[in-house]
Amino acid sequence: MSNGLDALGPLAARVPDQLRASAGYHVPRPANIRAKLDANELPFPLPEELRQRLGAALAEVSLERYPDPNAAELRSVLAQRLGIAPSQLVFGNGSDELIAMIVAAFAAPRGAGQTSAEQAPERGIGPARAELARPAAVLFPSPTFVYYRLAAIARGIESIEVPLTSRFELDEVAIERAIEQHEPSVVFLALPNNPTGTLWRMEFAVELAARHRNVAVISDEAYFAYSGRSSLAHLAQHPNLIVMRTLSKVGMAGLRVGYTISSPPIAELLERLRPPYNLSALDQAAAVFMLREATSWCEASAAEVVTERKQLEATLARLPGVEVFPSEANLLLVRLGLGRATAIYRALQADGLLVRNFDRPDAKLAGPLDGCLRITVGTPAENALLLASLAVHCEAIRNP
Ligand SMILES: Cc1ncc(COP(=O)(O)O)c(C=O)c1O
């Protein structure tokens, strides 16, 4: 056994196998960082005038009281903005929490409180209920956002991972085949995808929901502000479709506010699993303020990031030994070569530039992100620093 679990003594043996084999979500925080380009955040801080007014709004929050468990004001502001009914919204402490709730709502580990189709008749359970009660898996393309896998592991649920093509495009035929074979109850599609930035055919999520009515299909639109593409308009026709969004990527990652938009029955189901006070009173007040007062700033900032991304993409593609993948998010995935990517990552870090390293030069088996770094689009000044530094290191550190 690894991961230092040995020190737990006999309790270590009780940790499920899947969890033993997994690693936590490690986020490096080195000192002296000049540009933090590793977490797909918006790089611009809130302007001073808005900051002052936000501070005044937060000063009014009653910290001695629990937060509103229904987030009524936030719900009303957001529902109005999205043109949906307030009952279609469920809030999460970031969309991470919603992912975990969705997995808990629709998938259970084998033998954990679910009735198999074979047992159903003797327990007086009808066919529709028995169908739902089959052991269920969670399916998603790979590589994608890591928390889908972590949420499944946390509940002892099988993850079916369907490889993307070598250019990180979605293999729709392989997804369909895997659904037929494994009968998952949940399918996550990150549109656009993280860490690749690629935006797959949006309609595919809706088509899956139409073809597989016993599957919850999640259109994870964390990067909607950058792609402008959504499955929202199709929700009314597909009660099993869930749109998931977050405030994290548009200047509010510090708040931890994500939300799903779905049919009311799914929202009601997720509500049964939601910790009642999952959004703090400060989160709620700040989110309400931002939605009411700072939407145009958020939109203008996201538009500036898109302009920057296009320039960054074009310049990166001209550097020696750099392959850039197309992106519709606020990030760019680049392939620099196995081992070389890690060397360049370290050189960037020494220059005070933090990006995300997916290279694994010491791994025994090859992986799809070997040789890759993910760069979050920064401010114009940060991007200039990054490009200057990369130009030097890409020249100096060549593939063996
Ligand atoms: C595709 C995708 N979904 C969901 C999330 C989670 O966002 P949060 O928990 O900050 O709302 C992320 C974060 O990077 C993401 O990339």
C-alpha cells in the first residue's frame, strides 16, 4: 500500500481499493509567482470602484445567522437572467459539489442499497423501477475534467472512460458503443473540455439525451463565457438533460458558486442531496452583487480573454517544437514533447510563471497528455511575459 496510509494501522485495510490507487487533487502554490496561469481563472481583478461597493454589500451580511438555505435572492436574480423558472436551479459549492451530487443521485455502487433487475420481482418492484435500480456506472470521455472520476471513486462507482482522438476530438461512435455496452446512468460532457480546450459538437449532448432517456446527460458549460455555446434551449424537451455552469471562470473562483439548470424533477432530486447551507451567506451576497452590478465587467473581461487567446494561440504555434490545440475556453493546451514539457514547465516556474503540467516523463505507460502543458490565458502583460519566457526555453530545450 502507498500514499502513507500504512500509518493508519488496521484502519488502512478498510479504505476502498479505488481510493487507495487514486491521488488527491494537488495544486502547487510556489512562492514568487509573477503570473498564475494554472487554474483557468479570469486573470483580471475586480475594478476598485466595484470592489468598494462589494465590500459595503458584504458588510451588511448577518454573519451570526445561517445562510438562506434556498439562496432565494440569488435564485431569483439568476433565474431571471437565464429566462428559466427558479425551481430549475440547484446551487453547489462550486460545480464540483454538483458533480458529486449528480453521481450520488443516479449511480450507486454494486450491492449498495440498489435492487438488481433479477431481485426486483421478488421485492415487488416494477420493471421501470428495476431498470433504474441496475448497478450503474458514470461515463465520460478522457482526458477531461478530473473531478468526474474523483466523484465516482468517492462513491465506489465504476467510471467508463472513452478515449478522445489524438487531436482531442470526441469519438461519438465510441461513446455510443460504450453506452450500449456499459449502460451508464450518468454521462458527463465538458463543452468546451478541460484540459484540452476543445469544443465538441454541442448537439451531441442533446442527441444522447434524446436517444438514452434512462441516462442523465450533463452539458458541463463551465467555460460558457468563452464559447458562447449552450444546451440550455433544449432543456424543455429533455427531462434527463442537465446544464451545469459556474461563476468560477468569470472572475469569482474565490466564491465557490456553481449551479445546474434542469427539469424541475431532477432539481428536486438533487435538492434532497444538497447540504442545506452549502453556499455561505457571503457567497450568496457576493454572487447577487456581481450578477446585478458587475455583469458587463465580467462579459467585457471574458471577451478580452478570448481576443488574447487568439493572439496567444497564433504566437505559440510559431515557437519551435510547439503544437497548440484549438480552444474555445480560456486556456490553451500545448504539446512540447515527453520530458521536454516538464523541463520547460520548471524553467517557466523559475521565471515566476505557473502553468499546469500534464507531462509524465517517468510514467510506465504512455498517456494522452504526455508532453503537454495547459496554459490559462492571462492579462496582456502576463501573456507577453509567458511568450518571452517560452521563446527562450523552447529554443534552448530541444527534444533529444
Ligand atoms: C469542465 C469543468 N467543470 C467544472 C469545473 C469546476 O468548477 P467549480 O467547482 O470551480 O465551479 C471545472 C473547473 O476547472 C471545469 O474545468
